[in-house]
Amino acid sequence: MTIDRAAADKLLTTTRSVRKRLDLTRDVPMELIDECIEIAMQAPTGTNAQNWSFVVVTDPAKKQAIANFYRQAGETMAGSGYPPPLPDGDPREHVMPKVMESASYLGGVLEQVPVFVIPCVQGRMESVPMIVAQASTYGSILPAAWSFMLAARARGLGTAWTTIHLFHHDEVSELLGIPQDWTQTALFPVAYYTGDDFQPAHRLPAETMIHRDTWGTH
């Protein structure tokens, strides 16, 4: 089968972090979430471990509790100096206020989002001292997590890759019954999105990110 390159490129370049355009009033069918997870599980994993799980949260009380943790974590992060300010003149500087304002908006309405999906991987980074093992562990879930987001986008669903709640990782794990030897890697708020479509985002020029044979050689 020949893949429609234009359609694939559009999917890859217009799958955005959706926060303000999440439709908080429309239910999301669980069969769509299940389809997205089934597609995500076709992603590669290190040594074919398939050591992933996806926690789907729709219970209002649990969503409320996670949203509260998210907001507490946001306050912690705001007082920590993270993320650090960009250098003067950095072309990304003008975008960051919009990003932070959008993240703050999401925190204010998070419990109203119809579905949370939390991708998890077996293992804890605290007990993995070697970089190669850490990379393999995260590399076993991140491709699947991104595939989930792409599959959701293809079905008219918006998502955002959020990690702020991980300031309260263990409390959320206890709330959801996630075993202690599993790591939450993100939280995806999932809802239909409002508006017609998305456009490619402004990015730094690719040639500034490419190093040929030696770092700094473009």
C-alpha cells in the first residue's frame, strides 16, 4: 500500500498541543480512546518489551483530584524559576508568554476535560543508573504515547502532552492504583477540539539543529 504522503505530512505537522480549544461540553466515545490505544501499541519498544500501560480516567472525583494536584504543581513550578528565561533576542521569547498562559488556562479547567489518558512504563528511573537503560525505558513508551496523540488527531480529538502533575507522581499513582514499580510519563487531556483545523507551528530553522558528522558542522 502506498501511504498518502501529503496526508501523513499534514498529520505530523499539524498535531498541536490543544488546551484552549478542547471542547469541554462534548463526550468522547470510549471506543475512540480504545482505538487510539490499540494503534499506539503498534509502536516499537526497546527489546520488544511492550512494557506499557495506559490509564484512562473518566471518573469525575479522580479527575478533580488530579486537577488539584496539577494546580498545586503549577504553583510549585511557578515559584521554582522553571522554565528558565530565554536569552534576550531568542526567537522563541515572544511565544513563551502564550504557552504559559495556555497551560494556566488548562489547569483552571482540567477536571472538565472528558478524558485523561496517562501513559505508563514499567520501571522507575530512580533505580536505573545507566543512561542507556533510562533511554531504553523512556524509548519504550514515548513512541507509543506520540502515536496515541496522532491517532487522536486523526479522529478529531485534541490532546496536549502535559507533565506538571508529575510533581505529585506518587500521590496520583496511589489515587489510581498504579503499582509502585511503574512510571507515569505524561498526562493527556483528551477532548474533541473546536474550530476547523490546525496549522504548522513556527519552529526554529531546521538547518540550525542539524550537525553533520561533527557537532556544530551544518
